[in-house]
Amino acid sequence: MELPLWIDFFDDLQNIRGRSLNTVMAYRRDLELWKNYRAEGGKNVGGFYEFMKKHKLSVRSQARIISSLRTYFRFCEGQGMTCPELRELRPPRVKVALPKSLTPEEFDRLFIAASESGDPHRDSRNRLTLMFLYGLGCRVSELVGLNLNDYNPTERWVRIVGKGSKERLVPLTEALANHLSDYLRDVRPHLLKEPMPAILVNDRGHRPSRVDIWRWLAAWSAKAGFPEPVNPHRFRHGCATALLEGGADLRSIQMLLGHASIQTTQIYTSVSTGVLSRTVDELHPLSEE
């Protein structure tokens, strides 16, 4: 069975709201689960929760699916339809876990591991990749989308295109700017197979994909002795946490990371408080028994 306004909804997501292809495909998967439920005879919202449990979906996944459905039904009502499901669908309560940040020591281990490919040009590319992830706090999709014309060497910043095609200018540290300039001058030409605008170049001479970045991180993590691949989002969390603990204000961190809401950024205050609590427990005289 086809949902009403199916084409219109996805056209609105991609062309009006400017959602990325990955986001649009995630909405499609969520709505198709609802379609399958209805196709199997499901009629009410209550049964859909059991349907999701039967498919062994986590509480977090269920919350995301409910959010997608509510967005869809809200769109339908905006087009004049009546959708009682909008009032009936309620997301399950999700316990928000504090993000696990990459520490400076862990970054150093990865940095060393990424510099041992045996090819000096790849080593430089690998180091730049890690410096971008940790120094810019960018998402993987934003990283692979960086182009030559996004870099301003005079004012030392890069333009990052984030979710919803929103742009932000992120300043570079002197070390990162110097490494980037050296890479563009001495390394990138050796990696290219043909002219293209991307800053990073994969082993085949093309723009790297998100899969390339995950694959590189998995290889470097294993070489550095991590029990599992380091998730690229840990670099983003590590960047934000380090800045907050160094005295940066939340609004600046929000702008750096490209968060639409300051509430998203505020989770890092909990991370910083956690570090403070451990410090007090370890160092304060009253912590001794």
C-alpha cells in the first residue's frame, strides 16, 4: 500500500527543507516500516509499537521512527489531510547517554598509527584526515565534501557545508593550517589521478567516500591497539569537550559544530562536569577514606 502524498513529502524534504540524501533515505526506511505494518493488517498505533519490538528495534531506533512518522503526518495535515496518528504517536523515553569523547592521548595513538603506511604521501593525507576530524569537529559527510575553494589560506579558515546545506566558517589552528598548506603543495598532486576539487584524495585518486573514512579509521584503530574501531563521532565529541574544558563558551562551540540548537551543545556541559567530578574524587583531600 502506498502512503498518501509520498512523492510530495520526499520532494519537500530534499528540495524545500534541503535535507541530505542520507537523511531522506533514513526517512524512507522509517516510513516503509509503517507501510509494512499496515500491509500486514496493522490498524492502530498501539500495535505498531509491538511491531517494532518484534523487529528487535532499540528504544532509540523506535524514537527515531516515531519522529519520522510525526514529521510525515504533520506534512500531510499541512496539505489539508486529517491524520489522527499525529496525536497518537508518542516516542518512547530514551535515556540520553553522554557522548564518549576521544582523548588527546587516544588521538596521539591514532596519529602515530596513521603515519605508518610506508608511503609518505598517504601518511600526510592520513594525518590531515585525523587533524580535520579532531581540529574542526566536523561530521564525516562534511569532511569528504571539503573542496579547494572552501579553504581560505589568508584568513586561515575553511567553509563547511553541514546539514540542510547550511554553511559555517571554521578557523584553523596554526598547526592545522600549516599541515594543510604543505599537503596541498607537496602531497595532493601525487595522489591525484585526474583534476578534481576535493581536498582529500583516496588511494584511487578520487574524492574519498564516507566508507573510505570508516575503513581508514578501522585500520588505524586496530594498528593502535584499540579493541574496536574508533567511531568518527568521537572526534567531534572530543573537539567540543576539549574546547569547553579549555574555557570556550557554548555559543562558540555551537557555531563550530553547526548545531541548530544550543540544547544539543549543552550535553557537553554534562561531559565536562563528569570530568570535574572524577578529578575531585581523585584529588580532593576529603575523597580519602
